[in-house]
Amino acid sequence: MNFNALDVKNQCVEWIMSFFDENGPGCNAIVGISGGKDSAVVAALCVEALCKDRVIGVLMPNGEQKDIDDAKLLVKHLGIKYFIINVEDSVNGIINQMKNNDIDISEQTIINLPPRVRMSTLYAISQSHNGRVANNCNLSEDWVGYSTRYGDSVGDFSPLSNLTVTEVKKIGKVLNLPDTLINKVPNDGLSNQSDEDKLGFSYDVLDRYIREGIIEDISVKNRIDELHKMNKFKLELMPSFKFE
């Protein structure tokens, strides 16, 4: 697939401008900053579309975040206003209340609670700073369900949800973002494994399959297809009863 990163970047900037003209003239873009490529590209696109004075970054460590310096590098590189809101007390408060009620806490609860608390934090800041919350998910991660429903999977506008990891990286280069952010090995901050280690395949393999339908390893194809089928519900509207 022929991908013109500069052209797509310019189209996305125009789209962000149009979104804010229609859905919040004068509003600010509220972007959760993780220190990875997706939040870096989203924040940079918003700066180009709205100017840096209308972009607010929110760093949300859960206790100690080993790579928080990468997040600080981004906001300083872009020159945007930012807040650091540590979500550890909120996350632990909910977990402790569950324990006090003798609720068995699953591993998935531990994994998905911080992203949901972070999204609540972004909306709290958004409502206090005349904002619209950016969604930072990309197509590759969404394809295999690598997001938390009602956590990082939501937002008010989504610049990257139709772009693969490979394409996001190319746009990051066009935006002249620090290479250390664009080519950083992604992980969820909860384990010592990378995203690709846990998925069992690389984003390069996934992206080629998404865009060209080409994949050599049938077992990897089957795993991708299974993950896609299992997780499509995350991208769909909540089912609702309709009466006649």
C-alpha cells in the first residue's frame, strides 16, 4: 500500500480543525500523555491543528512510572501546558473497598482499572478546562482488542483509529517528534513484556495482514482472526432494546 505520511498528516490536521469548529469552537484538546508514540503523535497533531495554547497534556502515573521522563520530554518538546495526576490513590482506594466487601479481585480487574480511572481523570480535567478528550488508540491495537473498554478505548475524537502502528510511526517522523518516542517498544507498564511479546506476533506482521491481507504463518493468522472476532464488541455501540 502506498502511504503518503505527509499528505495523511495534513488531512488529519484539517479533520481535527473541522471537528473542533463543529463540536467545540475555542475548546482545548485534552490528551493523556503516556510517553509512547500514539499520545505523542496525537498531541503533535493537535498542536498543529489548534496551536499549542489549546492543547493540554495529562500525565497519569500509577505510583512510580519508570518512563515518565519520556512523557515529560514530549510535553516540553511541544511546549504545551500539562498536569501530572497520580492515579495510584484512586486505584488503590477502589481495590481496598472491594477487599473490604470480600470481593474476589480478578487479574483483569487489576489490569483494566487504571486505564478506566485515567479516562475519568481526563474527563474531569476536560470539564474543568473547556476541553474535548482525545482518543489515542490506533487501528492495529483496536484490531486485536489491545485496549480497555471505557478506558483508553474512548474519547471525544480519535485521530489515529484508522491508522496502523506502521503508519503512525511514519506520521511521527513527518511531525519531527523525538525518535526515542516514535520507535519506543510499546508495553502496558504492568509487566516486563512488550505488547508484541504478549500478543505473540509483531505489529509489522499485523499491519501487513490488515492492509494487504498477506501473512505467512497460518497459526499467527488464526490468532489474529480470533482476537479480532473476540474483541470487536469494544468498538461497537452498546446494544440497546428497541420496541415496536
